[in-house]
Amino acid sequence: MRKGRSLKHLVIATAKTLLVVFVVCFVLTFVDSYGGDFDHWLITLSISVVTTFVVGITMLVWGIPTHIYMRCKNLKSWTYYLLSGFVPGIVFVYVFKPFGHEAPYDLFLQAMQCGAIGSFIAVVFWLSYYKLRITSR
């Protein structure tokens, strides 16, 4: 495959993944906050935008370089993406402690949750890049 076409597919897969992250986060946040004290679409929108921004930075710093490395090593299975997507969530929780300074067990649970979300996002990227490719002639 030509380099230009590969870059085009990489950009499209990244954009589709970020769109999925935004929509899923928006729907989940809206459903969770509906009828509560923070029932407003602007709060839901801001949470979704910030989450998508954090995921975008993580994809630039970790996801895309890891994807390029795995392509060079011919590791194209979704399980490699699942495992590699787990790492940033763990690092994110233990380095930045975004949910506050908790007990070690609570940090572990938060790391597992963020790792699972990262794995989901990595598999969405894998699907976008390898399986749901928009073909152009």
C-alpha cells in the first residue's frame, strides 16, 4: 500500500474513533445525568468535549506510534490493540490521579476501568482501520 493512502486511512480511522468516543460519552453522560442535579446538555457537551480531547492527545502520544510500530512488526490482530489500549488508562490513573488521591485499592479499580475504556477505544480504532475502511478508487 502506498504511504499516502496509508496516512489517509490513519487520519480517517482516528477521526472515526474520536467521533465514536464523543457520541458514546455524550449519550452515557446525558443518560446518567438526566433528571439529576446536573441535568443540562451543556454540562454533558463539555464533559464529552474534554473526554474526546484527552483521548485525542492519548492517541497522538501513545495510540498512533503504537499502531505504526505494530504495523511494522506485522501485528495486525485486534488482541494486540486490546492489550496496547489498556496501558494508557493505567498510566493515566497512577500518574495524574484524576479522580483524587484515593486508597491503593480504589486506584487499582480506577486503573482497571480506565484501562478497559482504553481497550475499547483501541478496538474501535482497529475496526476503523482494518475492517471498516472506506474504499476509494
